[in-house]
Amino acid sequence: MMRPDYKLDNTVLKSVEAFTLYQSDKASIEISKDALALPIKRGDRNEGYIFLGQGRLIVDAIVETEEGAFGKPITHALREPFLMLGDTNETSPHFSSVSEDDRRRIVADEEAFRDKAQELLDLFLRRSRIHEFGHTNNRKGWIFAFPNCGNELDTLVSVGSKLVYKTREMSFISNGDKSILHGSGQVILSDSGRSLVIDKPHQPHSCC
């Protein structure tokens, strides 16, 4: 069952410096100084944020096989609001409350950000199945969601050593020595040096 009790806090925050939100062997997410953030609350507990600022997502979606390397590094500029659920202990010190001077300067952006943040949270709660991953804070994991051009969400989920990155075009799973890449008409599996490449019918689709 979906968690219906996630709500946005009223306090808009601003990052005091550029920093890395998430870092692993296969992916990283960076955000700029002066990015805005709205905390996501469940009761009195801070469960995550919705961010708006200049950011960057990097995923090393490459699978090595006996037939060569498949996939490619993925780099996306993050200019639209995106969502994070998970451990906020390392994230919160990078943010402070918006000052009165900031508020006068960004008042129009703040109202637009609140509206977009609520739309994103509503979309996430409708489209995602976060119950499959359990309580991310307790499992020391993260869920990130990025709107795409099809009014859907690209997602990056990290729990322990397992990382899952899914978009409209592809999915990539990495867990230690095991990797799976599904996209471009192929499924590539690699496990401790052994690999398998399966050709699948490609179903093209259009996007904006």
C-alpha cells in the first residue's frame, strides 16, 4: 500500500554551498549553491526533500562482458525539481532557512517552486511503488525521482550495495559483481565475470 501521509513542509530552505547529495561507485548526484529545498515530512519526521537548482546526475551504466562493454556513462543536467527520500542527516547541514533578503529576491520563484514541488510529490505518490523498498531511512537507502518529458518519472534507488536506475528508455541494475542492462533492444547480464547478451525486439516510442 502506498504511503499517503507524505506532506511538504512550509519552510523553504536554501543550500549554503555546492555539494554532493549522493555518491556511490556507480552514480552520483550533485547540486549547486543557492538551490531551494522543501522538506518532505511524515508526521514530525523529515523523510527527504524536493530540490530546485542547478544539479547533475551521473550514472556509470556500463556492463563489461566477454563481447565488450555495453551501455555508456549517463550525465543529466538537473534544472527541474526532483525528489529525494532517505537519510537526511548528511543533507540537512548544507541548507539554511531563506532569509528576508533572499525572500524578497526569490519570492516569485518560491511560489512557482511550491506549486511544482506539490505536483511532483503527487505524481510520485501516484506512480511509484516505494513500499517495495521498505522504509528507506531504516535500510540506509535512497530514492530519487526525476520528471521526464512523458509526465512520468525516472528513478534512482539505492539500498545497500544495490543500485537501480530506470528511465523510459532503459533500466540498469548493479549489485556488487552483478549487473543488468536492459535497453536498445538488448538485455545484458554480467555476474562475477560471466555474461550473457540477449537480443530483444525493439519497441520505438516518441518523446518531446
